[in-house]
Amino acid sequence: MRFFLGLIVMWGALHAAASTHPAAVPHPTRIYTVHSGDSLYAIARRHAMTLNEVLTLNALKRNVPLRIGQKLKVYGYAGKTRPYVVQPGDSPLILARKFHMSLQDIIRANGIDFWRHRIAAGEILQVRQNRRPKPRLALAEKIVRDARRYLGVRYKWGGNNPRHGIDCSRFAQLVYKKQGVVLPRVSGDQYRFALKRGKRVSIKAAQKGDLIFFRTRHRRIGHVGIIIDPKKHLFQQSSSGAGRNNIARYDVGSYRRRLRGIVHMNLPAHRTTASRSRRHTSHRS
């Protein structure tokens, strides 16, 4: 007998504690004003809630009548919203997919009774605020990113296809072509072309994405690379070296001695197809 009395007392204590301290609702909430004809059941369905959730959230009893103008807590949408004019053919489900919201989010943000009320064209609803677009990479960063994609490509004198191998001038040509600038095929012609489209800069003023040119035999320009760092450039290394593209410092050693010039190109603000330069039959880099 004492055992059963103990269970009854324990159950009563737990029930009293639960009724005194209801479980916290993790959902964001907003205030809803009761209108004529509203009922607890209709308000619950309109905000994608259960009747018990409305009662618990507002500490109400089931049989207590509502008053017009009464303020109730209902579940809301936690994210930022913006107004949207409903177009013909729109539905809550279509808008949820269009603005990357759940159906409950659309209902809770606008108080839509999905089962009884269809949204009408011209109606203004609150939808998810568009995320800020990712900042576009600066042109110099785009050039560096595209140049690094050729890491591991084999060197081939006169090569044009990255699958089989390319030389240094073809490498520069491919990278700059993505930015709407069609460089000549030979490094010497590229240098003259670059001087017309840009300006020559000193080592201290060199920037990412600049073209850098070197002398080879007979003091002629025979090598080109792309600066990817204030002190480094990326280039296609000849077969006398590793046979693949490489990254090296250009301000020391033989590269510094053979440096012919660094050119900062005036690239278009957006990608356009530049006028194509005349084709060169020579495949020397």
C-alpha cells in the first residue's frame, strides 16, 4: 500500500512541475491579433502549429473563448524577409521552393491557411531576403586562379593543347583569353602587344596577374610568365628543367639578370571579346 501511495505522490509532483514549468519552445515567435471569426484551431492551422502548441505557448485552456483584439504568440519565421507581389500561378509551395524556404516558413511568415486559403495574384507576401551575392574576384585574382589551374601541365615547345603540353607563351595566351584579351602567340610579340594595352612597371610596383618577360639568347625576349605573388611568377618551364610549369622568384638570380620587363595590362571591366590579333605562324616561345 505504501508503495502505491509513493508512486501516486511522485506522479503528482512530476505533473505539477510540468504544468508549472512548461518545456521551452525552440521556435521563433511573433504576435498575432485575434480577429472576428477566429478560433484556436484555425489560428493553429494558419501558422502550421498544433492546438496544444498554441495552448502551451500562450498558457491557455482549451475551453476559454477568445476575444477580438487579443494578442497571441504564434510561431514565426526567424529569417529576414522582404515583400513580394504574388504572380499568377504562384502557390505557397512554389514560393517556398523559389525563395529557399520551407512550406512552414512561408505559412508562418504570412499567416497563410494553406488548406483553406489560396494566395491571390497581386497579394503582398513576406519572403526570404536574398542573400548577399558573393563578392566577385578581382581581375588579378581571376588571372592567378586560372594560371594555377595549369599546374602540372607538361611543357612542350610550340604546344597548343594543355592535354599534350604547351609552352610559356601559349600558357599566357590561354590564361588571358579567359579575361577577354587575345594575346599574340609568341612571347616577343606578346611583350609589344602588352606595352600598347598596358604600361611597364618596376619590380616594386608589380602586381598579381601582371605579365613578366625575360631575355634568352641574343638578348631577345623568349620567355614569359604571370606574376602570382609580389615576388613569384608562374611559367611553363622548358624541358631542360623539370619539363612542367613551375613557380619561381623573379627578383633574384638568373631571372633577375634576364628580366626584360613587367607589364600591367589594362583589362576590360567585364569579359568581352577583344579584337583578335593577327595570327603568327612561328611556334617559338
